[in-house]
Amino acid sequence: VPDDGQGSVVAERQLQRVEPPPVYQVVLLNDDYTPMEFVVMVLQHFFRHDLEAATQIMLKIHHEGRGVCGVFTRDVAATKVEMVLAAARRAGHPLQCIMEVA
Ligand code: TYC
């Protein structure tokens, strides 16, 4: 875009500066009651981790209090949180799952 001296330099900058989509990490929180096997199942089923990765993430949450399950666009992250919470409540577990800006 040529500069016509009427502000088109600003227009050019705005045209070229394409914002990346904001990304959100889905985080599982530790608690004293949810079975380790349930958390591993959640990480495999909803986040497509294999058994080994799911087990490592679960143990990290168990020891450190929280852990990242994956990074997604806002809508996908929100859906993951809802699916995890629905599965946990259905199974009677207090598991907490949140999303936050990555
Ligand atoms: N702390 C739980 C237990 O000892 C296991 C657990 C791990 C729970 C990760 C929640 O997000 C969690 N049974």
C-alpha cells in the first residue's frame, strides 16, 4: 500500500499485522479423591495422549497440583473443559478442569 500521506501507512500496518488466534491451555487440577486411573483415562480419551504420556501428565498433576492437558483455540478448549467436567460429574469425581490463556 503506497503512502498517500493520509494515513495509509497505518492502514498498511493493520493489513499486514494478522493476529494469531489466541491459544488456551486446558489444565487439570489435583484433588485427593479422583482415582488416578480416571485421570489417565481422561487424558487418553479427551486429549489423545497415549498411556505413557497420560500417566506422566497425571503423576505431574498429582505431585505439582496442576498440569497442562493440551493447547487449543478458545472454542475447542471450552468444549474440552465441558466434556471433562461432564464425565467427571457423571462418574462422581470432583476433578476440576480449567482453561487459561497460554
Ligand atoms: N491425587 C489423586 C489421587 O491420589 C489423583 C489425581 C491426579 C487426581 C490428577 C486429580 O487431576 C488429578 N487419587
